[in-house]
Amino acid sequence: MKKRNIVLTTVLAGSVLTLAVTGVVTASPRGDCGQGFAAPRSAMFHGGGRHGHGMGLLARRLNLTQAQRDKIFKIRYDAQPAMRDKMKALRQSRLALRDAATSDTYNAEQVHKLAQAQANVMADLIAMRTEIRNRVYHVLTPDQQAQIKQWRQNGPRRGFGPGFGRQ
């Protein structure tokens, strides 16, 4: 009977220790859920902006009407396919540059062409994001636009967040 209690206690202690170690190993080093300020960039079109807030923060801080929310959703939704295509092109250009860096022979002219192609894709992405922000901005009322301008003047830390409060 005593031997059985020792075995049970040992197994139970081992299980508890295993669960505790598993929790420590899988925990985020920042102590958050893995999203928040570290949210992936693609979250911008999946409900959470670059800082994990997305349109929810926009809607709360500006008191958006349902009609404004619907228009903003449509703007972002319509832009998704083009943004996705540009992101694929950017990924391909990065892979091509990586392959050029690890090839047996280095062709500076080819690398320059690849770098220029990547720069063009990045410029297109910046232009597309700026157009989306502009279209969203024009959905807002003059009071809401003034509020964004005020946030922008307060600096990026106190600013609006994705896109509007940054220069």
C-alpha cells in the first residue's frame, strides 16, 4: 500500500512538473497573447491593424456610424486581391535576390535589375496603402478628419495608429 502511494505521488508530481514546464516553454516572452503590438502585417486586412486594433480602434475613437463602417470595410475588402498580388510579387523578388546572393556566380547587373524590380513593387505597395488611407479618410466627417489631424500633431506614440498618426 505504501509503495503504491509513493508511485502515485511520483507520477502525479511528474505530471504537474511537465505541465508547468510546457506552460513556461510555450509562453510568449513579452507576456502577451502573441498579437497586440506584434501582430503580423497581414492582420491589417484581417480585422486587426498593424497594432492589432484595426477598424475597431478607428470605430471606437471616431464614433463611426454603421454606414461609415460598411464603406471602410468595402474599401479594405476591395483592395485585398491587389494587395495580395503585390505581396506575392514582393516575396518572389526577395526569393530571386536571395538566390542571386547564394549563386555560384555573381552578376551585379542582374542583382541591380532584381533590386530595382523589388523597389518598384514596394513603391506600388506604398502607393496602394496610401490610396486606401485616403479613401478611408474621405469617408469621415470633417469633425472626424480634424480629430485625426489633431492626433497626427500629437506624435506617433499618442497618434491615431496605423497610417494616420505616422509620417
